[in-house]
Amino acid sequence: MSTLPESQQHEPCSDAYAAEDARAAISALAVSDEQADDAVDDAELFAPLTEAEVQNCVFSTWYPQFAKVTFKSEVIRPLDRQFTDYLVADGVFVPGERKMEYHDELESFGSSSDGEWSDNEEEGEAVQLDLEPTSAEITRRIAKLGGSVFPRMAWSAPTDAAWASATGTLKCTEAADIYWLLKSSDKIIHDLAADRYPLPAPVRTEPELVLRQWANLHPSMVFRGFVRDHKLIGVSQVDVQHHAFLHESSSEIYQQLTDFFNAHVAKFPSASFCFDAYIARSVNRVLVMDFEPWSHVVDSCLFEWSELVNAQEPLGLRLFPEGVNPIGHFTAKYSTNRFPVEMTADAYHGSIATLIEKMQTESKSQD
């Protein structure tokens, strides 16, 4: 195992200490609405983002440098103008005659003989969209990646639309699957508008469609690292539930992630940023999943942003403790749906919220 530089060395936290640390931090997050109104706005903790910091997190910017330590991907760029027009057009519809079984119950927006159009309400006429070239290119790239992919754009994946798929995931095997997820996602609209992050003006970047090779990932093994001034300040579990095996291996996990940071992630060009990593335990390998700017709009997971901004020493690995109800403590924190982690958090929280709403409705009807 590699030796850590002096700036990263510290005594591993015991499981008991780590649990108490996490428990205290989570309790601090469970504030009332009145307390939240009086709290210091996280935005005040940060210097303004620069365009370079945001550009560094565009997928096609960082992927070439980290291709050997991330999931195999294909970037489609430039995109056909008709495809981007389709993505921002009103309504949710999939071009082509075939209806996808998991949206038969939803309203069909616009039905024409060829199925490839959008409404232009201002002009009162239908605009024909020829997406065959894009569909053919997507089909070719899916085949290169083994037949199953998950899509994303420059900064975001459509994780807020995972509920719309038959599997509740972002797994796609054909162009129609991708179209449906992208059209159902608010995050993709923000990505195309280049306003995902707070800047004085939208970033000038060319839209891109990214297809990433599908893998069945375990949410428990996704972690977010927080890097400030080139130093790894803290690492958090992303999945908001307790996993006993993580606590049993906490020192090993933190060491593995720290080694990965020093060997690979530290080369990222920004001084401060966030990154998501996945530990594939079956092959004892760490893979980077995504990069985000150092900004209050990125979720701080089990940390408070004030902790990360003000920490004088590394905060170590924070895991979700036993005996804490994630729904009771995290409803407000995650209600804004800010997770960029692909395939995990948004779908999980959306499912929980739907279940709670259904239970409340049934309870009222019984009363």
C-alpha cells in the first residue's frame, strides 16, 4: 500500500468515534424550518465560481485524462441541432411509432403519422424533426459499449427521471430508451441551458451526449470526496442508510480512497472540487464516476458545508450510523434533488417520497 504524503496522514478513526461523529453531524442537519431560515446561507461560504472551474467538470473535458480509471464511455459531439431542439421542446414524447411499455399510462403528447415532431405554439404549426441520424449514431455507440448504457450530458445524468423507466434505473439498450429519460428530466434541461452552477452568465460550451457502459453498481459503495486547495478534506458515504460492513472496513475503505486520490484524482486541474468514486470490491479497484465544482449547489452528503470549508485537518470518512432514520433526518436536505451521482440517490429518494405520500393518502382514506 502506498505511503501517504504528510498532508494526508492521520490516525484512522475508530468505528465508535466515526459513528458518534456522523450521528452528531446528522443531528445538526435535522433543523426545523424556523432554524433553517436563520441559518447562514451556504452560498456565503464560497468564493464565486470561475468559468474554468465549471468547464473542468464537463465530461468531455475530464474523461480523456481519467479514461483508464472510469467507466468506458462514448461522447457524441457535436449534436444534431434537431436533436437538441427535440430535447427542449414542450411535452414528453418519444419519436417513432413504437410506444415504450413503461409510459403507456402517461399522456401521449402529439400523435402524427411519422411520430417525429414537436409543437411550435407561437407559430401554430408542427415542426418536423428528423432524428434518424442521431438514432443511428446512438445505436452504433451502444453496440460499441456492449449493448447496455446509461446516458448523461455535459454535467448531469437524468437521475431525476429514473422513476419513468421499467427498472427504476438509467439502463438503456436502444435510442428510444435514451430519448425518454432525457425528455423526462429537468436536470437535462438545466444542463442544456448551461445554468447548472451559479455563474454570472451561462458557460459557453457545446452540448454533448455521453453514453457510459452499464454496470450493476451497489449504491453502498459510492463515495463522495471533497477536495479543498488540492487536499482531500473529507469523504462521505452517498447512500443514506446504514451498512454494517462499511463500518467494519472503514479504515481500509478510507485508505483505499485516499490512495486513489493521491495516485489519480489529485491531477484534476481545479484546486477545489468534489468527486464521486466507486469501489468495486470484487476486483479491488476504485473508479471515478464524476467531478463537480466546489460549490454549495453540490450536495455535501453527511457533512455540513461549513465543516468542509472551515476544517483545519482532514475530516476522514463519514458513514451513516446505525439507529438513525434517514427519512426523518434527510427529507429537507435532499428535497431539492441536487445529487449528481448517477443511478443512485435521486431514484432512491423519489421512491421513498412516493411511498410516503401513498401511505399518507391511504391512511386518510381509512380515517
